[in-house]
Amino acid sequence: MYGKQFIQIVLVLILFFIFVDKLTANENVNDTTQVVTSDISEDSEFMHELPPVYMVAPFIVLLLMIATGPLFYHHFWERNYPKVAMVLGSITVIYYLAVLNDSHSLLHSLAEYFSFIALLGSLFVASGGILLRVNRKATPFVNVLFLLFGSIIANVIGTTGASMLLIRPFIKMNQNRIRPYHIIFFIFMVSNIGGALTPIGDPPLFLGFLRGVPFFWVLANVWYIWIPTLLVLLAVFYLFDSFNKGNASSDTEEFTGKIEFKGAKNLIFLTIIILSVFIDPAVLSWVPSLSPLPFGIREIIMLAVIYFSYKKADQEILKANEFDFEPIKEVAYLFIGIFMTMIPALQLIAHEANVLSDKLTAGVFYWATGSLSGFLDNAPTYLNFLSAAMGKYLLDVNLKSDVVEFVMHDDIYLRAISVAAVFFGSMTYIGNGPNFMVKSICERAGIKMPSFFTYMIKYSIPILIPIFLVVWLIFFR
Amino acid sequence: MKTISQVLKENITGLCYYNRIILPFSAHFLKIIVESDIITDFSPSSKGIFIREKEDFTDIYFHEYKGLKSSISKYEAIKMVVVEKGKNIFNFDNHLKIALYLEDKHLVRIEKSDHDILFLE
């Protein structure tokens, strides 16, 4: 029921924004009284007034409701989260259209949302048709190897793809001894930190790649931070897991040691998704732009993959995976609210960062990008701080040549921003798309997951913050 | 009333009407999972669920769902951990994992949980 409504709402939004955008574009370009560029967009000629600080309120309310809803008003939240996300998103949309006369920022945010949900959705559906069975007894060492494998593969199929592909086998393998910390460490490593080595790994790095950061720059410049961080996390996990003796019944169970893989045809779909990531006019000049539509050829390919991989999937595998669109639907609804309501927050941050860019050190970039990436979408956060860092050298993030010059000039800022945007995504359930989906899959399997706050207080703050602090001390202070 | 083993052996189906499931057996319920809801409170004051045992069947009402069929996909199951009446509830070997699949014409297919399905007690 909500699926059709959702598509209708999004279509109306697209048509409306395009219409208003066309109507107001000329006015805005000629209007010299307006003060500041809004966000970091392809068209820097679009100038708009900054929103007032109180316009961040819908975003804060939405974040608070995501945090408290499942905890204090669980059933109201389950029934009404789509309406809540839409209503709060509408407040921002109406303000931008009616008061700021700025449809461009909305259209730009909608385009980023489309890229986000098309990638997440296609990886979710394609990996839902793959069944991986690992018939091994779960020991701390085997789990460490599994998480290490997941972290590496996240750089090839993205953190979302790796999470969707590996979370079920990981739970299955540990079914007699599973505890919430298993899932939390999975989120830390496979769903986030693991994917810090390539632009495919995590969306902010991909945005950087589209802007001109060389594909292998991240691998060459982040590996020596990635390896020790991951090793420390694996060691902490090993400690946790060593104390877990599990159920006695697992001792009597026999294991063949076999790894079984079903649904190989969906690997083709996964490959198509990964290749389509590069089908962007910013990467390949022959790719046509569909502007002013807020999506491109890439998103159309990904939507086609969703359709075909679902239609062609093996019914038995879908049943074994208990395939359901609910987890992706939840992400789609919540994140359209998040993408809309966070526009004022991002614009204010971008403005402040640019004003203060001269005073900002690599450490400030690291903590600011990180702490905001834990709660905001890490992709635009990355871009806004990249813009601020480039502002130190009077370079423009919208020009590819400037980005290349910036990378060659002084890469400590880019390294700080890249590492923080990816690593800190693991701080909360909403820090990165797959976090929420992994949580949802685990709950459907019967695992009582910690609440939003418990996740932070019991796991991410005591485990991750000390590690991130050491990373800062060694590499960015 | 039939036992769970009989129902599973004879492939007897249950029924589903909106938020009500009718099961052709009686049992001690330990855990029920519907979508991401993990229900373990079966007390009379439970807001989410109401279980009523009749002479020939067991009624389960899921108060938080208007229609179970429209909420749960065809690949998804309502999962439950149950113990046959009369058997020792404290013996884990007696804990049965059951999956309920909602089918057309109000039918509910009752299966012993498939090995592949993720279902943790």
C-alpha cells in the first residue's frame, strides 16, 4: 500500500521541483541581493539565501523520533514513521519553496537521494537472491576471519552489498551463541569501516571520485589507517567473543566445513550494479545527462536491476532469506525525510566551514566531519568539508582540475575528511544506510537489538571513540 | 484438540482473518516473531498479543496489526517457539520452532521451521 503511495509522492515532488526550478532559475541568477551559495552543487551559479537556524528543527525532531520511536512508542512509530518523515520533510520543502524561493537545493537533494536509494535498493534486492551457507562451527577465530573477509569485500561490492550478502550467514553460523555484540561489530566493520579503501566502498568516497579524486587515491592514502583500526577492532571483538561459550547444544552439532553458494546469476546483477556506478557524465563523457531530472542513466539501470533480479530470483532462495521489501521501504521513507530536513543543517555547516576554513586544522576537519557523519548523511557532509578544505587554497570543489590540484597540494585534509566520513558512519544506526537494514534483518531473525541510545552508550562510544581518538592523535593532530 | 506433531504430520492448515490466526493445536507459547516484533509477553495485560485456547483450536490476536496478510510478504513467516502441552517445558529438546506462512483463501500453512530460515530461540 505504502509502496505505491511512495512512488506517487516522489513523482509529484520531482515534477513540482523541476517546474519551480525552471520558473525561478533566471530570477535567482540575476538577484544580487541574495547572499550565500546554498550547498555544494553542480551549478555554483545558483545563489540562495541561507536558512535561519530554527529550520534545523524538523531535522532534529526527525532524528529524535528515529531514536526514541522504537523505544518509547514502538507501535505508533511502526505505523506512522512514513507520515512523520513526510510531514517533517514537507516543512523544509515548503519553507524552501515559499520563503527562500529555492527549489534548486531541493532538486539537488532529491537527486542525491535517488542515487542513494537506487544503489541501496538494487544491492538489497540483488543480494536477497543469493544464499550463502557456511557450515562451520563459529569460534572467535573463525568469526574474526569472517569479519575481515567482509571488511575487504566491502571495498569491492560496497558496504551495503557486503552487509546484505554476509549478515545472514554470519547469524546462521553463530546461531547457538549469537549476542548483540556480534551484530554491532559486524555493523562497525563490514557495514562501515571496511569500505574505506575504494570509492565503491562508501558513498562519500564515491562522491569524491565523481568530483575528481583519483580512484586509487583512497587505497594509497588510507590503507595504513584502515589496517590498524581494523586490527584493533578485530582484537576487541576476539576478546568479547572469547568469553562467549554459547549453548551446550552447539558442541554436539556436527559441521561439514562446507561453504555453499546459491543464486550465482545474481552475481551478474551485482556486477551490473557495481559497473553502473561509473556510468556518470562526470566520469564518462559519453554518458548523457538527464538533467533537469533528478536521476541519470545509472539510477535507471539500478532500478531495472531491482525489477529483473526480483523477477528472476529463485523462489526457494527468497524464502530461505525471508525476502521482504520492508527493510528497504523503511530506509526509503526515513531517508527521504532525512535528505529533505537536513538541507538547512548542511547549508549552515557548509557556510560556517567556509567562513572559518582558514582556522580549521586537519584535526578539526576529522572531528567535525566525523561527528556530523554519525548523524547526518555522510556523503554531503564529506562534500561540504571538502569544499571548506579546498577553500583554504581558494580552490573550487565544483572544478575537477581544482580537486586534482588540491589532492596533489596537501592531502592531509582530504585524508582526514575521507577517514572520518566513513569510520564515524558506524557511530549510530542512522550513520550509514546498511546499519539500519542489518538491524532490521536481525530483529526478524529474533535477535533483540539494542536501542538507538544503547547502541551508542554501550558500544559505539566506549569502543569506537577511543580508537578514533588514537587515530586522531597519530595521524591528524 | 490435535497435537503439534499430528498437525505437522498431517499437514493440517490453520486460518487467518485480518489480525486473527486460528491454529488447530494447543501449545505453550514461548516466543513469537512477526516482522521485526519479538513478542515474549503473553500475559493477559500484553498490549501486542492475545492468546485464547478453545476446545478445538487456539486463537491468536495480533492487536498491533490491522491485517497480517498485507503486512507480511509471501516469503516471510510468522515464527514461533512452542512446547507441546504435557511435555516438559524446561527441556530445550521440547522447544519446537514453527513457521506459519499466510496463503490465499485465509489458509495458514504450518511448517516445522526450515533449516535455512533464520530463527533464533
